Amino acid sequence: MELIDKVIQFSGKSVPLKLVAKVMGKDYQFVRIGIAEGHLPIGCSFKMPGSNSYTTYISPKLLYEYTGHIVTEEEIDEFNKNTK
């Protein structure tokens, strides 16, 4: 187990696409397509059966490993609350 796993407690909550885009300074479509096409190793994306829409999971831990930015559960909750 890496040291980072012992120091930072990552939640299992998905980080919202638009929050990731803000962290990375990119458009959310860049993030969505990057994950779907396997270019951004921060989560996974699946096309929903019978639909043109995708569902995406973005891991707080993988996002930290890729960007160095720690997204807390509280930050996710606050972002979700303010974007509804």
C-alpha cells in the first residue's frame, strides 16, 4: 500500500465532470471524451443501452494521481448543491 493511501482518505463518490473540467482548466466535453476514449486515466465511461447518453465515474484518487489536486467529499457535495 502506498503512503498516499494512508494519509488521504478518498471517498468513493464520483467527481462531477464539470468540477474536473474546472480543476483541469478544460471544457467538460474534453474531459468526458477523454475518459470515454481512454485518454484520461481518471475514471470510466459507459454508453447506456438504447440511448446516446453516457454515464461516467471519475475517481477522486485517480484524479489526484493525474493532476495532483485533492477533491474532498465536501467539495463534491458543495459543487453538486450549487449546480442544481
